[in-house]
Amino acid sequence: MASSSAQRSSQRSERQNHIPHGRSAASSLSRSVDNGQQLLPNNLSVRSKLHASRPSLPPSSRTNCSNHDPEPARVRVAVRLRPRNAEDLLSDADFADCVEIQPELKRLNLKKNNWSSEAYRFDEVFSESASQRRVYEVVAKPVVESVLSGYNGTVMAYGQTGTGKTYTLGRLGKDDASERGIMVRAMEDIISSTSGSDSIEISYLQTDFSRERSRIDKYSLATQLYLESIQDLLSPEKINIPISEEPKTGKVTLPGAVVVKVQDLDHFLQILQTGEANRHVANTKLNTESSRSHAILMVSIRRAVHEEEKEIPFQEKDSKGNLSYDGGIPIVRNSKLLIVDLAGSERLDKSGSEGHSVEEAKFINLSLTSLGKCINALAENSPHIPVRDSKLTRLLRDSFGGYYDASLGKKGWPLNFKGRRKEAMKVVNMLKLKEEFDYESLCRKLENHVDHLSAEIDRQLKLRDRERIEMERSLRECHESFDKAEKSLVARSEFLQKENAHLEIELEGTLNELNRLKDENNFMHSEVARLEISLKHVTVYYTCSFLLYYSSTIHGRKESDKIMVKLQESYEVHQKTANELDSLKAEYNELLTDKATLAEELNAMRLTLQIQEKQRKAVEAELVRLKKLVPENGDDYEDKKSHVKENRAKPLVLPKLNQSRETISGQRATIAKICEEGKKLVLLLSSP
Ligand SMILES: Nc1ncnc2c1ncn2[C@@H]1O[C@H](COP(=O)(O)OP(=O)(O)OP(=O)(O)O)[C@@H](O)[C@H]1O
């Protein structure tokens, strides 16, 4: 592969050195000796090729291939000498007697006699040892490359019968790949250089000179030329296939011919084999092994132009005349490769000896002459190219380059190969790039794009619907959770209100109880004060009584007993009062215990209230958070919140217990004092 590309580049540079503005060549060689006998015929191949450095196309030309600037390309000519075959060996024919080739000088010398010869230069000279691969790479590969680049190209083999035209072009090489001819190798390269989206179509045809033979005598020569018919080698029953030319583009097509889309190389080999077999059958019918027709393999390539292949981006002028870029429209290149295996160019006397009818040989030669005339006209830069003189030249019309007025050359086209070689080498074809918009593919691309966009819109709509449903669902959930939170808050608030009312009631009860205890305390105080006064009175009374008793001891014991009874009664009263005082004390202590219990309960209640307050605040905070999520229905909550706050703000009134405590201890001291006094009094009274 590396060597092949290196070879290609060396070929390119060589071409550029030879022909600065274009590259194409024709090769032709027939061999004759002075006595007029054709001894060792060689072949001819003619091909056209674009220049490696193509000029940029004008923007407007992209819309119509006929507007392309054509490129100059010279016809290149190569000659190949075949090895001697068994027949040659049998007749002891030796090429060296009449021809000497100098491949390194690209020169061939035709020996006129022992001492004089004529030298001819070719674009390439192949010796008998040249391989099929080398012949392909030098002669045909550049043409195939240019065809793949979008230009039409032709490879023709010209020579007498048996010179190896078919061997060079059409050899299948099924058993030995190294023997593959130009057709197979070209297709190999085309297939490997195209992708699945490109299309390769082939037609295989031959120009048949035999069918109208009976009419040859009846018509003039010119009319006879028109009788040359085109037969389809892939469908031999199709004869007289018309040639159609598009007036605008000059594109030549054969609407009636079978066109096969090539899938792979094996498929192509099958097609070629079928074609070759049909050609052989046609020849056998004419009782000859040699080809009496031009075989034409027409390969049409439709290839999408990739971005990197575009020499300039597609440009259009806007309203202000500025160039704007639009890379959206796909461009395809339509190109055509013609590989033509020309009929044997033998002379009449020779052909007659080989079984050809004189008329048929004439006819074949006239067809070749017609081809020669066209090349001649191209070489002479003639305004008129006589392509209509034969079907072959009509078929080749769009492969002559399409610009008939741009050829160079001076001489005519004699029937012998010398002049043809010279003229062919002077022919400069103006090649046109067959590039056009692929509107079908653009349409398909746009349809695909529309489909894609529609699918994307559907997808987006579905996505939006899903998002909307999801949002509605989450909003619903939010509302539900808000309602739930609101309800639970209201319930909680109601519960707290009730609890508050209950606690208020309990608080009121406790306060009442405290007030009652206070009253009782006050009552106890007044009772103690009263008892103290009464005790004082009793004390005074007993003192007086004692004094009286003491005074009356003298007066009587009876009186003393009375006093004793009274004293006893007083003592009992005192005892009773003391008992009452004790029970009051016990009651007071109970009250104190109750008070402490109530205070504890009160504290517990406060604690509960604080906890509930905290919970309520947490609920409020949750409510505020939920309200932020769902801003509606906030007022209701605020009202409830303020109401709870108001209720909660009422201060608790606690009794002043310290004061009572002091009073009670004072009372205790007083009672103890009274008891002390009472005991002293009793001891005093009971003492003798
Ligand atoms: N380069 C070559 N090496 C080996 N054999 C060759 C070569 N060229 C031609 N031959 C042999 O010469 C014989 C004639 O070749 P071929 O049939 O290709 O000639 P042709 O010019 O096509 O003849 P025709 O015009 O009658 O069809 C064949 O047997 C072929 O194998």
C-alpha cells in the first residue's frame, strides 16, 4: 500500500513536470513493417485523467455542473509488448526483428530495415515482462482516482487481434489474482474507495458490426456506419440499444441497457464473466475467436462528497452580494469510467486471411477511423468533433471531456499508429467535474431531520406533560400536607386552649384554696389571740381565786373545794383549748402539706405548659414553613397563633406564703408560751 501511494505521488509529480496545466494521455501502438505486413501487434490504451492540482470551482458552478470550469488534461499513451505465445514460437516470429523497446527512455524503435529505424516516444513503454499490476497502476489507476474524484475517465485498448487487449483489460484472474486485468483492478479500487451510501453501477456492452452486414452492399458507407448497433452483453437479446444525450449537460446514457448495481468484487466478477461468456458466444456464432466488436464496460459512480473533500465550501451570495456559507446541502459527484476493449485493428488483407469478411473488417476499421477522426479533431482544436460518425464515438462523447473546442494539435489522424500516437498525445481534454446537488439525498436528509424534530417535539411534549403531572401531584401533596398540618395545628391549638382553660380553672381552685387557708390562718390567729386573752382572764381569775382561797383557808375548807372544782373546770377548759389548738396545728400542718403538694402540681403544670408551649412553637414554625411552601390560607393560622399567644400571656398569680409562714411560727411560739403558763399555773395550784 505504501509503495502504491509512493508510486502514485511520483506519477503525479511526473505528470506535473510533463504537463503543467493538465494531465491525460492516450497510448496507441500498432506495428507495421515496411512491406506492409503486420507482424507483432501490440495494444493501445487511451485514457484521460484530471490534473492533480485542480483549480477551485466557482461558487455558482455548484448549482449546475455545466458551469464548472473545465480542467485541461492531456491524453496519455502507453504501449505494451506482449510475450511471444505458442503461435509466435511456432512461426518463429521474433519481435526483436522489427521492434526495439527502451522502457527507461519511454521509447520504441520500429526497425525499417537493418540500418534505419523510426523512434517513437510514449508516456509509458511496457516490456513483455511488465506485470498486470504495474500496467494497471501506471495506466489505469490515475484514471480511476480521477473518476473517484468526480471526473469522467476512459481507458481504451487498441491493437490488432491477438495483441493482448482483452488480456490487459478484461482478464478475470480468478485462479491467479496477479493476472487480474484493468477492469477487475479498477473495480477493486472503486469498491474499496466508496462507502455503502455511494452507488456503483455497471453496464457491459459491445458495438456489433455483424448484424447489418447484408445491408452493407445496399447502402452508402456513411449509412453503413449508422448501422453499427449496440448490444447488451449482460442481456444479449437486447440489441440496437439507443444512445441518449442530455442536451444541457451532454451526459451520455443508454436507457435500454441493463444496469447492475455492484455489491462487491465477487458480484462484479460474476457479471464480468457473464458478459465475457456472451461476448464469446457472439464471436463463436461468427465462427471466429477474435473480437469483432468493441467491448465497453461502463462504470457509473455516484459518490457523496464528504466535507473534507470539498475543495471550497458551498457558497451563496446574499442580497448584498456577500458570500454566505451553507454546508447543509449534500453534494454528489457523478462520474463515469469507460473501459473500452476495441475491436482488432487488423488490415484488410490480414483480416481476410483470418476469416473476417472484408466488409466487416472495413466496418470495424471505419469505426476506429471515426474514433481517430474525433481525436484528430480534438488535436486540431477543431470547432466540430465528428462524434456522430459512429456509436462508439457517440458513447465516448462525454468522456472526451465535453469541451470540444479546447484541444491542441496540428496534424491529421492517419490510419497508421504513428500519427495517432502523436495526435493523441497532443489532445488536451478539458475535463469537467460532474458535481451536482443531491436533492434526493437532501430531501431524505431533511425528511429525516423533520422526523427527528417531530420525534423530539413529541418527546419534549411528553416530558413536559410528565413534569406538569408531577408538579400537579407534588402541589396536591403539598396542599394535602398543608391541610393536614393546619388541621393538626388547629386540633393542637384547641387542645392547648382546653388545657389552658383547665389549668386556669385548676389555678383558680388552688388560689381559692390558698385564700381559704389564708382565711383559716387569720381565723387561727384571731382564735389564738382570743385564747390568749381568755387565758389572761383565766390567769387573773385564778390569781384572784388563789388569793381568795388563800384568804379563805382560814374561813373554810369548803370554799377551797369549790375553788378547786372551779380550778378543775378551768383546767379542763384550758385542756380543751389546748386540744383544739393541737388539732388546729395538725390541720394547719395538713394545709401546709396540701399547699406544698399544690405548689408541686403547679410547678408540674407549668413545666407541662412550657413543654406544650415549645411544642406549639415547633408546630407554629412547621406551619410557617408549610405556609411558605403554600402561601394561601395564612391569615387563619395567624389569628389562631395570636389567640394562643394572648391566652398564654396571662400571668400566674402566686400566693405570698412566706408571710403566712412567719405568722404561723409566731402563733406557735405564743401557744407554746400559753401552754407553759398553763402548766406553771396547774403546778402552782396543785402544790400544797
Ligand atoms: N502480457 C501477456 N502475457 C501473457 N500472455 C498474453 C499477454 N498478452 C496477451 N497474451 C495472450 O495472448 C493471447 C491473445 O490475447 P488477447 O485475446 O487478449 O488478444 P486481443 O488483442 O484481445 O485479441 P482480439 O482482438 O482477437 O480479442 C491470449 O492467449 C493471451 O493470454
